[in-house]
Amino acid sequence: MLNPGRFEKQLRFLVEIDQVKQVLRNTILMDASRRENDAEHTWHMAVCALLFKEYANEPNLDLLKVVKMILLHDLVEIDAGDTFAYDAAGSSTQTAREQQAAARIFGLLPEDQKNEFKALWEEFEAAQTPESQYAHAIDTFMPILHNYQTQGLQWRRFKVTSDQVRQRNQVKIKKGSKVLAEYIETLLKDAVEKGYLQR
């Protein structure tokens, strides 16, 4: 039976999160035509997580939980904006901005769903559980794949080096999937050889 007050809160949240389709990332679509938005990133990540489950370090992952974290993890960027991976100034304020956004956006929901969604977002951010580490591995894997497929378009534009990519990403990927971390290392070496990425 429909609870009007509860439904109204859920509906308000659903309408609010439509804005995630307007949050542009620095990642370029693989055909190099334009920047990706957060909704597209989230969809692609969710499919990737389903596809690559066999490569997760933890064989008994709660995949539904992984997908939930993926679907929720970037909603905070409606308020906080997307922080470019290699933007030191933006990264210094990212946590505070995103925590404030999480309180507001998840706060639109009924109490039980607010608590569940916020806890999933916090678990993703902490990256301590097998599910959150796998979700982080996928989140980190995707932009590298995009950069490689676009012949290093954003890497070259922002003069990113292979050491920067490794330092920021390899540990995150390895915690969730050693197999994907090994693949990324091969990809980065090839990207340097092809001139997509500075040594």
C-alpha cells in the first residue's frame, strides 16, 4: 500500500538525481566525440562489474551490493562536482564537499533508505570491504581504458605521466582485482610506447 509521505520523499530523490546526467567528467567517450557524464559512467561501471566479477580478488562477492555502491557513488557530484583525478587543489577539498552533498542528497529519502544509501556510499568511500574494493577497482579501471581507447586524449591534454597514473590507480585496482591491475600495467606500457602517455 502506498504511503503518501514516504512516496513523496522517494519521488523527490528520484527527480533530484536526474541531475547526475548533467555532471560532466573529464573522461572522454571511447569514440572521442565528447565528455562522459556521471550517469553514463555509472551505467558503464555497473556493466563492467557484472562482466568482470570472475576477476575479483574475492570469489564470493555480494555483487548486488557492488552494483548498489556503483549506482550511488557519484550522486554526491550533483552538488560537489566531478574532481579531476590529477587536480591537487580540487582533491584537497573533495572529501568535505562530498560529505556535505551526501548529507543533503541522501537526506531527501525516508529515514531507512537514507541510512542504507548513505552507509553504502560511505562503505564505497572507505574501500575496506571486498565489495567496495572491487567497486573501486572498476571505478579506477574505466577512465584508464577510456584514455587508452582515445589514444591518450586527456592524458596528453593534461600532460599526465605514466608514474602519475600508476601512483594514483594501481594500488586501488590491485586491492579489488590483481588480474585487472596486471592488465592495466600492460596497457600503460603500451600507451607509453605508442606515445599516448608520457613516461
